[in-house]
Amino acid sequence: MGNPMATRLIEAGHALTICDPVTENRASLVARGANVAATAGDLVQRCNLIFSMIPNDAVLSALIWGDENAGLLDQLRHGSIFVDMSTISPQLSERIARDLALRGVAYLRCPVSGSTTLARSGKLTVLASGDSSAWDALSDTLDILAVRKFYLGPAEEARYMKLVLNTLVGATAAILAEALVLGESGGLNPAAMMQVIAESAVASPLIQYKVEMIEMMDFSPAFSVTQMMKDFTLITEAGREKHVPMFAANMILQQYIAASNAGYSEQDFFALFDWMRNANLESGQD
């Protein structure tokens, strides 16, 4: 996600300095005009506005605190703005907020909703919370990345909103998979079912995006089973932290784990359908 978002900023005329451990990512952005910082510490010394797009809690934690005071926290300058656009746990975000406040750094939580395709076209949805002055200052910049922006509050509201959305997204794939397997057992064709579903009362933009995928049975990942496992782990852990029973979410997490174990880890999360139909066929053979 970070690469197409960075590309949008460069094309809009912003001077961008990047720090990315993946050689291919650096090369493609340098070719578009980005500068490169050798280390994250070098980056924060050169920039007062820092965006991060990080895969998980562990990577962001290492980036912020590092080893032996070698993280961003000890190098971010007073008055700078740190904007994290990752999907991470509210618990980690709370810790980051406390420590950044002590450093006089404005912290904006800005997780995004959407695919890499939407990121490239600037059509993401931004969910924001945290420092309201940073939100106001970055409004025009975020318009380059998103068609919808929501400021949700002063603390971790955006983190929870992202988990709310991802709960519904991941659950859609799970229940659609079961429904399609049921229909197939009654003689229906998956492509025909998707055409009807896409025109029905339960149609949604998400289902519309996946019609061709189901018709072609091509589960090249826009968002993988592994990524959905990570998100549902965050969802269920947040529920546990807040004493909210997450009956369905815990069950769906187990479905993604089972699909991953069956070889679907790097396929699109809508491959739950293929996993379920194969499991059903194997069960019938038994």
C-alpha cells in the first residue's frame, strides 16, 4: 500500500524522502523522483512530516522504540508530525501516543480502507483520530490519497473503526463462501450465483469487486488470507481487551487459519470459497 500512496504524493508535486527495506520498492519510487534516506533516523532528521505504512505491530514497535534507544522516538523532533496509516492494534497505538506526546510530536492515527488499486488511483478511505491540528494541517495532502476522509476523535477511535470495517469485510468472504458452496450443492453455477447476488439486496461494493474473481476462480491476491488472519487476530484481541464477546469473529479467524494451512495463505481472502468447496468435496468422498 505504501508504494502506490507514495507515488500519488510524488505525482502531486511533493518532495518525498523514503526509507524502505525492500530494494524494489525504493527503486520504483526513486525512478519517479523520490529521495532516499539510508535509515529511519536519517529520515526524521530531514523531515518534519513522517508517514508510515507498516505491516504489523512488531515492525512498528521496532521502528518506534528500536533497540537500545535506536528507534524513531528518540530522534523525532519537537513539533514534527507522525502519521501512521497502518492497521495495528489500539493497544500499541495507545503506547505510541503516550510516548510521542512526551516528545512534543503530533500523532495522527490514519488507517486506510481500500485496495492497492484504489491506493494507486487516490480513492482510499481515510479513518483518522488523534491530534486535531495535524488533521487540519494535512487535509489537502490526504485529499491526494483518498476520496473519503473521516475524523473520528482525539484518541484511538480510528483504530477501532478500521477493525470494525475489517470485521465486516472478512465476514463477508466467509459467509459468501458458505452460501456459494450451498448453492453449488444444489446445482447452481458460481458465476450465475454471483450475477444474481450482485443485483440483489445484499449486493455491496466489496461483492461487486469480487464478481470476476469468483467467475474466473482466479484468487490472485488483492488482500491475502495471511493478511486477513493478521487483521482478525487484532479484532479478536481487541474484543478480549474490551471484554466484548466476539463469537463470529473468533470462528472466522479459525476458518482463515485452516485455509492458510491448506495452502491458501498467499491467495486472496475470497479464496475461502475455493477452500470450503474443496473441503466439502473431500467430505462427500469420505
